[in-house]
Amino acid sequence: MRTLSSALLASCLIAAPLFAQGAPAPAPARAPAKSPVSTSQGYLDAGQAELNRLLAEKPNNRKARNVIIFIGDGMGVSTLTAGRIFEGQQLGLDGESFVGEMDRLPHTALVKTYSHDAQVPDSAPTATAIVAGVKTRNGVIGVGPEAVENDCAASAPFKVQSLFGMAEDRGLATGIVSTATITHATPASAYAHTAQRDWEVDANMPAAAKAAGCTDIARQMVEWPHGNGLDVMLGGGRQHFIPATMADPEYPKAKGKRADGKDLIATWSAANPKGAYVWNSDSFAAVDPRNATKLLGLFEPSHMQFEADRTAAGNKEPSLAEMTTKAIAMLSKNRKGYVLMVEAGRIDHAHHGGNAYRALQDTVALNAALKAAMGAVDLRDTLIVVTSDHGHAFTMAGYPERGNPILGVVSAPVGTPTLAKDGKGYTTLGYANGPGAVSAAERSDPAKEDTGALNYRQQALVPLSSETHGGDDVVARAAGPKAHLFKGTIEQNTIFQIMRSALGFK
Ligand SMILES: [Zn+2]
């Protein structure tokens, strides 16, 4: 079973040399931030305050005008916990008790992520479950379990309708925001139907699929037949929209990837003369939502930068929070309402590369985007959902002392590494498999390395070129109309039903 496309794998590894062998000596341990609670009475009081908040919760049974679904790709529970501690410690606070933006959402369900044919899913069937309500086969998007992966003709009759298509058909506005390519599995689930998630551009498609009438995902986005089309599309993947003969505006030595010679950006601009097309942070910032009818932003030939690299010299890209804010400003002009997906698409890629730092920094960026959205909407009429499509083989383990740096080696007390049976230290964060695996004999001593370095790759057990997804449950959290339906343990496809019901769509 194919679990990861070669393009995706490459993208995991090209952004930076993800290895820090021979890294400088670790920085001296900082004194951990103090716990805000230090007595038994303090814990009882804090628990009482949380109980009071729970008792005061009243279900919001209104109809939702708007739905915003945030997806942290690959953001399993261990990522949520480590990300929370990472964010709190970055702020100089007590990480363990830190309350991140996601933690504030009042309603939560556990979500079963298996796909129709796999115990551990990829992002194509999981996204289809979330936005179209149907579990399907690994590798396919927007088609049901009757489809056959890689077979256009056999899959074409089994298209399933997404919440985005339903919204457009009813006159609502729609938008997708992702730090991955905008044609990647998760955002593509909003608008595409394909027997193969890697068919992001026609050059990736076999002749048989083209002959059978299937089109690539980029073209499906531009030619989407619902309503007036997607109103906001912000992400990476520029190369999938321009011909192989055309130079990229940001990297003139790079060319587009389209084999059919089509310039889909020109096609879109011609069809949307009052729409704005942008490709860097300056042109993005210049867009006035009051004037532009639609917004297409493609900020990298492939995926956008990881948040940890985004602000480095030359990377002129908006943050996930900035894209979210502008998307909401654009979409909220529609009085009927809107449906928006915001994906932190690269938590997943950093994990595949065995690099916790970038995965956690992108998780913090998702929190910032959520915070921006919470400040821009009215929860009386807007349902906000935050979930993940699947977990990863990512662990947080050992017995580090409270306040130990989350990227550090297990230490108790802080600064005194706990040693394994081979006399070496070990990090709190690790992977069950992936590129960080080495044999026991050649295992280096993390206690002598800078495990907090951006490029540090955590050790792993089973050697794989790319770390894998996990099959454990993820969580969905929510606020706003019908958010209280997120409770218990639910199937991933039920998320669609709750959103659909909240919007009052039949
Ligand atoms: Zn993945």
C-alpha cells in the first residue's frame, strides 16, 4: 500500500538539512518556569474554577451561518500536548499548565480515523470523511469506497459531494487556506474528485486517466462547477497552475509543471476580472477585501515554508494567521454565510522528516490562526471546529521533571540527564519509526547534542526513509452553534454531519 507520494516525501526533506549530527554543545539549561499553582488548595481552587466554567456552559442550538474547519494535518494527541508545552515554554511560561487557543474550545470528541480500507489512513480519505461525510480508500479524494485507486474510469461514477459544493450551490461563499500545496489532499477534498491524490497536475497523470476523461486537481479547482467557484484560495502549489515552459516569478530558474501548456492562473484571472491574484506577502497585504471579489494566492511553487523558516530572508509569505484573517474578511461579505477550511498542512511533513521542532512550531502557528479567527467572528452564528486528519508515530515519554525543555533530553532534576541502559541520554520526544532510526550500537548520545536545534532529528526505532502516520484517535474541538454535538467517540465522517446540520443543509 502506498502511504506517501514521492513528491510528498521529497517535500519533507528538501526544506532544510534536517540533521544536526555534530551539533554544537547543548545550551545550558534554563531554570524552568514556576508552576502557577503550588499548594493543594491552589489545585482545588483551579479545579473548582474549571468546574464552574463547565457548569455554566449552555448549548448553542442556533443555526450556523458560517463554518470554519481548522485541520492540523498529522496533529495527533501527542503533538497537541507537546505543542502546548512548546508554546508555553517559548513564552517563558509553565508549559505543562499553559492553555493554548485550541485548549479554550469548550467541546471535544475523540475521532476514529481509520479509512475504508486501512487501519492507518492517509490524508486523502480522512479529508473526504471530514468534508464529504464518506470514509473512502487510502489515496483517493472526493470519491466513495466503491472507487478504485489509480483507476479514473472505475472511480468516476462514485463522486461524493463536499460541504463546500453544497454551500456554493446555496449561494454561500467558500474558501480554502493551506500551507501545503492548494492541490494537496486536504484542501483538494473541498473541490476535487480523483482516483489518485498525486494527480495534482496533469504531468503526474497516466495517459489512461487522461484518455478516460479525468482532469488533474489544479484544473478541477479552477473549473469547479459549483456556484461562482471558490471565493478564496490561499496556499502553495504555483507550479501546478503554470506551463512547463513558463518561469516561476519568484524563482526564475524554476519552471511550471503543466504538460498541457495551460496557464490556469491566467484562465482564472480572465474569468474573475475583479478577483485578485497574488504570489507573495507584499501583493497579499495590498489586497483590500472590500474591492476584490475573489482572492487566489499561490505563495510557493510547491508547499509554503514551515513557520520556523517562513521569516528567514527572502521568504515573503504571509502567515497562516494572516491568511485566515484575510479569508474571513473576504468571505464574510456574503450575507448568506460561508464555509472556510484552514489547514496547517506541514505539521505532517515535519513529522515525516522526524523533526519535532518544525512540527510543533507549525502547531503553534495553527493556534495563532485560530486566535485570529476567534477574534474575527461571532460565535453566536459561526461554528468553529479544530481537528486533525490523523496522528503520527510520535511519542512523548520518559519521566522528565516538570519544566524540562520539551525538546530536551529526559532529565530529573532538570539539567541532569536520565541515562538509558547504554549509558546515554534520550529525548522526551521521539518516533517509533522514520529517518531518525539508527542501530543501538551507533546510537549517539542526545545528552551531548543540541536537541533543541531547529534541524535536530529525534531518534526513532524502525528505520524508514519517511516516518509514518499513526492510527490512533485524534480529537475534534469546537465552539459555536451545535458545537456541543462534539462529544463522546465519533467516526470521522460524522464531523461532516455535524457541520452540515449546523448550517441547516438538508
Ligand atoms: Zn502525511
